[in-house]
Amino acid sequence: MDPELIGAVTFLVLLGLVLIIERKKIIVQKILFPVIYMIMYRTKVGINLMDKIAKKIPRFLKVLSFIGIIVGFLGMILLVYLLIVNLYDLITKPEAIAGVGLVLPIKAKGVFFVPFFYWIISIFILAVVHEFSHGVIARVYGMKVKSSGLAILSLVVPIIPAAFVEPDEKVITKRPHREQLSVFAAGPFSNVLFAFGVLALLLFVISPMISNIVDFRGVTIESFGNSNMTIPVKEAGIQEGETIIQLNDSQINIVDDLTLEMAHFKPGDTIPIITDKGEYEVTFGTSDFNESIPYLGVILSQKYEYKGWYKENEFVTDALLWATGMPQRVGWQLSYPVRGYGLGLLFWLYLLNIGIGLFNLIPIGPIDGGRMLQLPLRRFFGNEVGDKIWKYISIIVLVIVLITMAFAFI
């Protein structure tokens, strides 16, 4: 049985048991109950640490929070613009892809699939970083944090793990707008900073480390591409399972080698390709999606071997590469290849933190972006008129998001 499926079922069973056992300590926050609701388990965990951090570097955090406000509003403007452009493209261009969708460990149309273990760990870390940052900045400005804890966003049934920090709303609303904005922007900004920290780790630490762990031995043809198109390598006599080790006069160790070498050619060019089984003459085809790019028509996987100690301790190495990224299956089915490194935990931490963190800046109702927008609207137009404008903007943006998501399911 698929270990991802076992993990998902086990998680849901354990989650159900915890909810039953701790039911007296649980609060249900109804959003669109019983379809959408939040299950909250209040604690005091982390509040002392928030206080310590806030007291240790208050000046630095105030400067950082001010930068977060600027980044927050710039991100909000950019996201609304991109949403409008994406919706226009979806309506006018059949090939356009929805820029907003559900992120779940489920393979289904309209869902951005993330393997379960990567998903559950990434979402939990993302939520902790986000909410903890709200709490720290609240404490920097002397605002009381009443509680913290774990939460579960429920879509009919409890499914998405989260965390929360509960500042005293009565205190927050009485503070200067800059302090309120600092608290609201802290969550999304911290996710973006965390994402770029992970990206730097991947680029400057993990990538060099990978070369010390594995030897790359070419790229293996896992399968052929679209059966409705002519497959150039198949026409040349190359079979599934063969490993490409040379293209033209260039040695091929990783997929990027193949990318760089193929960039010198165009559709219709004939070049020699050497595999572990023999030498072939291959004439590049043309992709339906991009006629200017040479097309091979294959799904590739990175061939590799562990080095030295890592080969003798495969279990440890597998676990390490599960987190950092693993050379694995890549595609050259329709246009051009992607990078030859697999998607480890760090990659998903980067992608989900920056994606979901930025999404929180969208000016919709009670989420961070919505609360940020409400303050300047109240300041410039007064509370009553400002709130009306805020509601209209929230509704319009929400409709755009929902229509865009609907396109993903079509």
C-alpha cells in the first residue's frame, strides 16, 4: 500500500482521537459552518518565548516590522494586479492556467498536489512561523497575547493543520495604525523571509552538498511522451530504459547538461545521441506548445549512484535526500526539461511559505491583507465610508479568487 495513503489515514485517525479526548478544551470558530470552520485548542505555549525575543531585540524588530508593512502593501498591489491579469487570460486564452488553487495532498483536477508528508510538515511549520511572528510583534509594542495554540481548518471534516496566536483585539484596535499594521503584516512577511532563507540554503548549501553525496551517471528514458505526436527518440530506435550519456559531442551527466546542449539546436536538426546501449541519429521534432524549441518526446529520470560512506549507509542517505531534494523523475514531454533535482522537504517549505504567505496579503475581509487595507481606508475616508469601500473591495477580490479557482476545475 502507498505509504503516503497510510500516513494520511493514520493522521486523520489520530486527529479524530485527539479531538475526542480533548473535546472540553476545544473551541469551534464557525466561518461557514458546517462547511468551513476552525477547531482551536488554546494553550499558553510559546508566549514566554515571544516575550523574550521581543525584549531582546525590540529596535531591530520594529525596523523589520516597518519594512514588512511596505512589503505587505506592495505585495498586495502586485497580487491584485496578477489576479486580474490571470482572470483575463483565463477568459480569453484557452491554454491559460489558473494562478490560484487548493493546495492539498490529493491528486485531483483543480488541486495543487503536494505529497502528504511534505504537505503536513510544511503547512505546520508555515503556520507556526506565521502566527509566532504575529505574537512577537504584538509583544514588541506591548500588546497582550491572550493565548496560542494549535488549530485545524475544516472543510466539512478537520483536514488542514494550523496554529494561532490570539492577541487582545480590544488593545490592538486602540493602538496607532502603524503598530496595528506591523502586527498584521508580520505573519505574511515572516513567511516570505523564511522562504528566501530556505532558498538560500538550497542554493548555497544543499546544491554543493548533493555533488558530494551522489555521482550523476546520465539521464534515463523512463517513458515516451504524447502518443499522438511523433516521438523523435523512438523513431531513431532508442528504447525506454536506455540512459543518455552523450549528445552531439557533449557528455551528459545531469538534465541541465542536456538542456544547455539542446539550446544550440532547433527543430529539424539531426544529431548523434549515445546511450548505454548504442549510438543513434536523432532528428529533433517540434512541440505543439512551442515550435521554436527542439523536442525529444521523453520523460527522463536522473541516473545516479551514492558515493563512499553514503552508499554504505543508504537509509541515512535516503532520509537526508528526502529532506534536501533527490535527483529523480523530470519531464521533457512537450517543450523543455526542468531541473534535474527532485522536490525535497526544503523545496516545499520554500514554495508553500512564499505562496501561502503572499496569498495572505490579498485584501479579503478578515485575513491579514484585508485588515491591513481597512486601516488606511478608515484614515482617509472615515470609519463608516472606509468600511463600506473595504467591504466592496473584499467582495470583488473574493469573487475574482473564486472564479479563478473554479477555472482550475474546468
